Amino acid sequence: MDMAITFGLILALFALLGSGIWIGLALLGVGWLGMEMFTTRAGGDAMAVTIWGASSSWTLTALPMFLWMGEILFRTRLSSDMFKGLAPWLEKLPGRLLHVNVIGCTIFAAVSGSSAATCATIGKITLPELKKRGYPEAITIGTLAGAGTLGLLIPPSIIMIVYGVAAEVSIAKLFIAGVFPGILLATLFMGWIVVWALLNPDAVPPATEQTSFGQKLYASRHLIPVVLLITLVLGSIYTGVATATEAAALGVVGSLVLAAAQGALSWNTFRESLFGATRLYCMIALILAGSAFLTLSMGYMGLPRHLAEWIASLGLGQFGLLFGLMIFFIILGCFLDGISMVVLTIAVIQPTIVAAGIDLIWFGVFLVVVVEMAQITPPVGFNLFVIQGMTGKQLPWIARTALPAFFLMVAAVGLLYAFPGIITWLPQRMVG
Amino acid sequence: MSIRRALDRLYGAAAWVAALFMIGTLAMILLSVTGRLLDFHVRGTDAYAGYCMAAAAFLALAHTLKRGEHIRVTLILDHTGPRTRHALELWSHAAGLLCAVLLAWFATRLAWQSFQFNDISQGTDATPLWIPQLGMAVGSMIFAIALADELLAVLRGQRPRHRAVDGEPVRSE
């Protein structure tokens, strides 16, 4: 098979996706066509067996559980509690309560696997509260859009489960590998707020109330539930007590208990969270099913291997390859959702990555950061959609407010490349 | 009962079963955790969790489609005139239906073959595989029906109903 067919197939796939066919079905259709046209194997039976295997795999069960946990927490008072607990501590920092966006998202990201859910849950409370206190909308919305993407990088993470299952990498290790890069990115975002506040001292409203240290400490009691939940989920993974799947199930139970303790658990909220999670999972499962078969089909055609050989022949080196990929992903991320991006990447370029001697855990985190950029680049960026739904602002305007976050993520990728230890140090010290 | 109501009930009922299987997935994982902590062992919980998850995904397909929550790239669709848009909607529904029929056909065939050759799971659960595969077969059949239903609506010139419910943020990623 030559490169013309390889690129022809990839182009055909993008044309089908662009024409509006549901992504999972388009992947499945291209996989079937490729198999029937370019291999001697019967496509249909291989399709059913592959899809069955992928959809019933035990490792994947972590995914619907984390989705459900997020859906439950979205319906609790967790975010307003976090606001109450965090706000008193942040009034002294340049930028004051704007930091609640970043720290709130960082903490919530540690119980939520999704960027849009993090953005929606934290924004639900910070957008009205900050507006009421007179913070400029542009910076409030921009920092929220950027910090919300931490939901992907800080474990648990839906996209990391997808990557881990597709690339056959330990999900627990991936999770733990995301911790320091997540903190790094949060620090960069906070730096952005500080710099902005120092440059625009008049734009930041004065602190609303003076509180003593004791009062601050007392307000922090509101953070106890979320901290307990983080300890339960991440602690059990890091210490090796539970696998990612088991931690996810414990997280669902923990969230239900928390919701019940807050009095937020009615039959209605339970049913809504359950159906919301089922639909979300179903949507992702269709993409995963299509991509599992496409991966198989492309493997039979030898497409990823050919592409790897071709790219190797270009002599790009690691830096050139990663830089090229980042540009490609940023463009792709303007049009595709993150999950589709990750599964397509694994289906097509995993051999290229392995051949270039790039660590798959490191690459997973790199990919997640690039997918985070995709969340805030128009026209398709899920955090932008969420914020548009909450504020009614125009998409291009929201994207412009979040532009500094985009450049900070590019800078973070540079730092992760220069200091790979930020990613690899912690997972190497894991128990088990 | 009209066909319309019967179909909507079908999608709704499948969604309820899917939701129950979500709870089933949770129950199976919790069973294996408590089993390890309290030192008793239930055979095959891992496999059962996977089966429940698969059934949940496939049985919810039609309902999720109706709610407009399956992801598609609408960028071009949203920026074309009404006639091109209609043509593109027809094409994407027809092509989508074709893929869904393909999936339904071979999923059913897989379950049928597992039944005929009495395929048993390789794991400790030793389940006859046609039983869990039935969920995939039935779910993808209902999905194909739902897509045909939508294609008909587009043909009749109705606005496809599978658009995201307004005001509900997409919390997908």
C-alpha cells in the first residue's frame, strides 16, 4: 500500500466527518470500507467481534462511573461550598476572587473527569458571584474557560481513560502522571491573573470583607467534603488500594453520600444524574466502538506502519515530530472533539510515536494538554459552548477572552518537553 | 396506539433498561471491591461489570440520538443555505443509517453465532456469550430503527429533532 492510498483514506475520513455523519458511525463505516476494499478479510464479522470486545472490557468500566460521579456532583451544592471555603483566603492576592476560578477548577478537577463539567460546575457559582462584586466579565470568563480545561489533565480524567484503553497504558499511572502538569498549568493561570491585576489595578474591585485568620479557617470547613472525596478517589489509586475502576465506583458512592448529606439527593436528581451519565457514556461508547474497529481495520491495511515509516524517513527528530503534531492537533482541535482526536491519533500514529522513542505515558499527558487547547479554540470548543450556554455571550468573544490561557498551555507543553520529569517522576514512585 | 407513540415508548423503555444496567455495572464493581475487603470471592464480577456496561451503552443509543447528544461535526451544516443543508442532512442521515444497519446486522449475527456454536466466555465467569451479546444486538437494532425514523422525518422536510436541548450545557468532555 502506498502513501497515496494512506492519505486518500485519511482525507475520505475527514470528508465524511465534515459532512455531518455521527462521528462514531463514520469511523465504523470507514473501517468497514477499508477492510472490504483493501484486505481479503470479511469486514463485518471482525467488526462485531472487535466492537463487542472493546465495549465490554473491564478497564473501560471506569469511564461510565466517573461520568456518573460528575453528573451527581454537578447537582450538589459542592461548588457553592467551595466558593465559601476558598474566597476568604484569596482576597489578599492580586486579582482576588478571580483566583477562585483557577483554584476551584483545580480542586473540582480532582473529582471530575471532564473539562466541560468542571467549567459548568465552577462557573455556575463564580460567574454570578464575581459579576455581583463587579469583576470585569472578560477576565472572569477567560480564566474560567482556561481553568475549566484542567478537568482533563488533573485525575480522574475521561480522556486519559480513553487514551489508556486505546494505547494499552496503565490508567492509574496516567492519572498520577497528570497531577504535576495540572498543578503547573494552574500556577501559570494564577500567574496570568496576578500579572493582569498588577497591570490593571483599577479594574479589580476591593475586597468585600475583612476576615480574621480564625474566621478564614472556620470558613474552610466547607472544603471538607470535597477533600474527603479527593482522598477517597485519588488516594485509593495512588496507594494501590484500588484500581481506577474501583476508585470510580467508590467515587459514585461517595458522591451519592455527599449529595444525601447535603439534602440534594431526591429521586429526581438521582434519575437525572443516572440518565445524564448513561447518555454521555453512550455517546462516547459509540465513538469508541467505531474507533476500535477503525484501528483494527487500519492495522490490517498496514496504514499506521506505513505512515510511521514515512514520517521516520523525514528525519524530523523528536522535537520536530512533536512540534508538527502539536500544530496538527491544534488545527484538528478547532473542528473535532477531544475524544475523537485521541482515538484517531492512537489508531493512526501510535507506531510513529513508539518508533520515535517517545514514552507513551509522557505522550498521553502531552496529548491531553493539546486537547485542552482544543476545548477553548473556536468554532468547536466545548468549554466555549458551556460558557455560551451560561452567559449568552458570542463564541468568538469568549474565545478571545480565553486566548492567554491558550498561549499558557503552549508554554506548558514547552516546559513539559524541557522537563519530562514533571510527568514521569510521580508515577515512578507509585505503589504497585 | 399510533406508530409514533410506540416508537417513542420503545426508545424510552430501552433507555430505562440501559440506566438499570448502569446501576448493574456499579453493583458489580462494588461487589468485587467488598468481596476483596471482606475476603469472599464472587466469580466473574469483572466480566459481569463489562457486560452490564456494554448493554447500557447499546440500549441507550436510540434515546441518546433522539436527545441530540451523539456528537457530529455540524460546522458545515450550520453554515450552508437551507437547500444545501437539506441535501447534507439527507446524505448524513442516509449514510448514518447504512452504518447503523451494518452494525445491527453483524451484532445480531455475532449473538446468533455465539448461540449456535455455544461460545463460552474465556474468563472465570464462563457465561454463554450470546446472553450479554443480546444487549448489543437489540440495542443496535433499535438504534437503526431510530435512525430510519429520523431519516423519514428529514425526507418529510421536518426539522431533525435530534438537536441538543437548548439551555442544557454540553458536559461531554
